[in-house]
Amino acid sequence: MSRIGVLGGMGPSATVDFMEKIIQLTPATRDQEHLPVIVANLPHVPDRSSAILGTGPDPLGALLAGIDVLNDIGVGVIAIPCNSSHHWYAQMVEHSRAPVIHIAQSCVAAIATTPGERPVRVAVLATRGALASGFYQQALRERGIDFLVPDATNGQDHVDACIRAVKGGDVQAGAAAFELALEALSATGATVVIMGCTELPIAAKAANAAGHGTLMLIDSSLELARATVAFALDKGWNKPTWVS
Amino acid sequence: MSRIGVLGGMGPSATVDFMEKIIQLTPATRDQEHLPVIVANLPHVPDRSSAILGTGPDPLGALLAGIDVLNDIGVGVIAIPCNSSHHWYAQMVEHSRAPVIHIAQSCVAAIATTPGERPVRVAVLATRGALASGFYQQALRERGIDFLVPDATNGQDHVDACIRAVKGGDVQAGAAAFELALEALSATGATVVIMGCTELPIAAKAANAAGHGTLMLIDSSLELARATVAFALDKGWNKPTWVS
């Protein structure tokens, strides 16, 4: 069971980005020092955001089938680099033998709330479905962190366009939309931006970094990777057990 | 069985690069049009090149265990983005229910041999183990293609350094070594270079493209991805079967 399980394909590029982060976060100078990872890249899972909004088919059956694939193969922990799918987190956890790391909990835990510094005001960029589900808002409320979500038209439209472009393979269009989404936050007093959809960091990487100003960007995919690698290194999964 | 299986982790970055190529080669504008892929990223497999050269432990047991993981999960074809592991191709094929696509056969098939054009002379860049195994040379001989391998010191040393650097996470050092490996080919009359180790394309991407001159670079990882995607699209695996 000494392997990481990744329920991926939502979308495929976000899964590749997540795998790359796992590799970069693992201290290794040769193949054999890396972490074993089983990835179930299952892009046919119905769109999570549409389902939450009641405009598309339910993905729960497909999500649980993916959880089964990973458990059957014997993974010791599961990471899901798709924020919106965490609407069904409780059902997936109940269905899984292996623990499932919560992407939003990992992400919110990363926000510095040191007293005495400039007050933190978090903008949550995510799909409309994830925002309607409300798990980011709940995690932030539980930690007493002030937050806002983008304006439903000017703001969220750019987030939607960004996610759609990256899923469609047009990262440059995604980057342009991401910059517009950040610009739309300028009057809100936001100091921290949660990239709460795993397509957003891909767009952010291609966007004009100088344009972010003093906004601190928190990458949900990176924070999930950090939590996952920490879990696996703590268990010693980077050390081959079957090699004599 | 309508899923691609990837036996990966040799090395992990090469596997991520291969997955990215699968995605880019798939005609898709949204998640649900992509191909399902199960990746067994198992970096603890002992070093393939050392084993072929008789200086390290045998990886065959680990390779077959990886083949089992993918067959147990129900994949319809297996791709292995590691050239040197193809030394054990016959044993893996015999052990696997799913067919295994041969990376070197895919790669050699991509070399244009149109009559009337400038004579093709192929340089094979690969690990010392893969060259000692000889499967690239055999595939080239079978098609009557003229080839050479780098000089064991000036030439192969740079290839070795390049692969080691990429596996160690230092892509820039890998790129510099890759450029030296190409330079060492300048007096050989090579017209085509097979990047017959899946770390080499990662270095090449970071290297000075202008420095390649008129050398045509063939990327073993890309050719394996092309063959794999063609196989899967032909079977219609990009069309979800379980969605009503």
C-alpha cells in the first residue's frame, strides 16, 4: 500500500501539472528516490461544476469507480487534483479504504494568518459549481479568515473563460483571462487569491507574473501536492522496500 | 479494457513528459474528449542500463510486477516510456494480456527513408545499456537504415551526463550536455538523431534549438505517444462508454 493514488483526468493537463509538482517536491537525485504513484486519469467523469449547478449528469458513480480502481490496486492515500469534485468528498471518503486528502483544507491551511501583519482578505477563484457547493467558504469560515468571491459577471466570467481555455488546450487564452480575473479583484481589497481550480495555476504560470502586484497567489494543486508528498515521505514510501 | 496503461517512473519526469504528449496529441476541447490512462509510476525499478551492463540488480521482477498492476486494473494496451527497459520486451509481452507497444519500433518507423533525398545516417543516442542490448541497431538494420552510435568517450559521456542531470532534476545541465552530445556528432555525417532515451527530449526542449543545425531529431517519447494515441483513438477510447 506504499503508493500514492491520484484520481485524475479532471482535467488531464491539471493532473500532469500535479504529477510534476509531486516530482519537484520530492528530494531525489535519481529515479529510485522518487515516490511511487498510481494515476487513474479518467477524463470521462461528467463535468463536476455543471452537476452541482443542476445542469449536467451526476459524476458520483464515476468518481466512486475511480476510487475503487485506486483502492483495488492498493494505494495508501488518495489525492484528487480537481477542486469541484470535492463537493462529493464525504461520499468518496466513506467509499475509500485509503484516506483522501482534501484539496481545499490543504489550501486554506497554507494561508498565513500571522497577527500584526496586513489583514488577510482572501478571494476564492473557482468554478461556479465549487462556489455554489461552498466548501472553500466553509473552510475559511472555520479558520476565521475574511473572504470574498468574484462578482458573478465581471470577475467570474473571466474565471470561467480561463478554466474553459486551459481545458481546451489554449493556455495563452487562459492566461489572458486569468489576468482579467485578477484585475477584476483590484477594487475588492483582496490580498490573497486562492487558485481553487486546478486549471488556474496552469494559466497563472503562462500569465504576466508582474501583473499580480501585491496579491499573494495560493495554488490549490501545489498545496495538495505538498500535503501528499509530506504524507508519503512520512511513511517512507520513497524508500524501496522490495529491493534487498 | 478501454484504457491506455503506462508503465512509468523510469524516470518520473519522462513519464510526465509522455503524458503531456498523449494529451497534446488527442483531439479534444474538453475533459470528456480525452483518453483514459492508468499510469503506474514505479520509480523504484532498479536501473535498467546498469543491469544490462552487469553492474546492477535485475529489474525484470519489478517490470513484470508493473505489467501485472496494469493488467489487473484492466488496460487495453501498454506503453513504457523508458527505452532501456525494452531490453526485456519479449519477457514483458509474454507476461502481459494487453499488447505492449515497442518504443524503438515506433521510433524507427518514424524515420523518413524517401528515395532521392539526402542519404539518411542515423545517430542513436541512448543509455550505454540500451546500446549494449542492441534493439535500436537491430530495428535499424531490419529496415536497412545506415546508423552509428556515439564515440564511447567523446560523445557517449555527454549523453550519460545529460540523462543523469535530467533524472536528478537539473534540466539546464542536461540541456548543456545534450548540446555537447550533438556537437560530438558533427564530424560523423549523421543526418538524423534518435533521442532513444526518454530523458533526452526533456533536455532537448531546454537546449538551444538553433544549435541543432540540419540534424533531424526523432523523439522516442513522442513517437511512442503517437503510436499509443493512434491505437486508442482507433478503438474509440476517447468516447465515454458508460455515460448514457
